Amino acid sequence: PTHQRGIDHAVENVIAEIKKASKPIKDKEQALHDNARRLQADNEQLRQLAWRDGLTGLLNTAVGLGTIFALKWFFSVADTQANLVGYAVGMAVSYYVNSRWTFQYKQALHAKVVPYALVLLCAYLVNLATVHLLIGGLQVNSYLAQTAGIIPYSLLSYVLLRRYVFSLGSANSRTA
């Protein structure tokens, strides 16, 4: 009996040590599981953001290009002037739709007007350079050049808006 109690005690000590040693592993498993859940939520958030950005881009493209094409076609406005007016109209629509719907910015909009304008000015200058290069340098049809100019504008503005103006996780972005 004393010998058996000693064995039982030794077994209990071994089991206690195994449990103690396995606790960090279980904690790490739980942490990995929690991180996986967070990554899934982040991926879903990014998918939704990409979807909203795509729809916003279609709206802005329709408004901006529609304005540019209408000015060129109906009023014979030159490319640079039509481009400027079209992008100005598109930027106004874009500011509201991007801030409130695409990036779901919940703070006062006036706080982001200047950084937003600076981002779009940079994107616009890249767009304008693209349009002029295509028309003047490569002799591309001006309507096609105006359409092609949307690509660098959209990519640059999205990256800069998301990174510097309506960044996810910042105190000034989503509330949730």
C-alpha cells in the first residue's frame, strides 16, 4: 500500500507536470485560432471594401467621363479643359461617396477635405500626364486616351486614399 501510494503520487506528479507543460501549447493554439478568426474578418472587410470601391469607381467613371465626353462632343471643349471639368465634377461626387460609403468614414467630412484634395490632385496630375502622352506622343484617339487615363488615376487615388486619408483601423475611420 505505501509502495502503491508512492507510485500513485509519482503518477499524479507526472500528470500535473504534463498538464503544466501543455498549458502554453493550449494557449498558443487558442491565440492561433483567434488570429485566424481576425484574419478571416479582415479578409471579409477587404473584400467588401474592394466591392464598394469598384462600384464607386464605376459611378465616378460614368460621371467624370460622361462630363468629359459631353463637353468634347456637344461643346467642342479642348481635351485639357474637358478633362479638368470632368474630374472636378467626378471629384465632388467621389468625395462624398468614397468617404461615406466606400471607406465608411464616420467623422466630420471637412476634416478630410485638404488631404483628400491633395491625393486627388496627385492622381489627377498622373492622369493628365497619361492623357497628354497618349494623345500627343502616341497619337491615340482622344476619347480612348481620356478613358485610359482613368487607370492610373483610379489605382493611385485608391492606394493613397486608403493609406493616408481614410485608413482602416485609424481613429478617424470606421467606428466598430
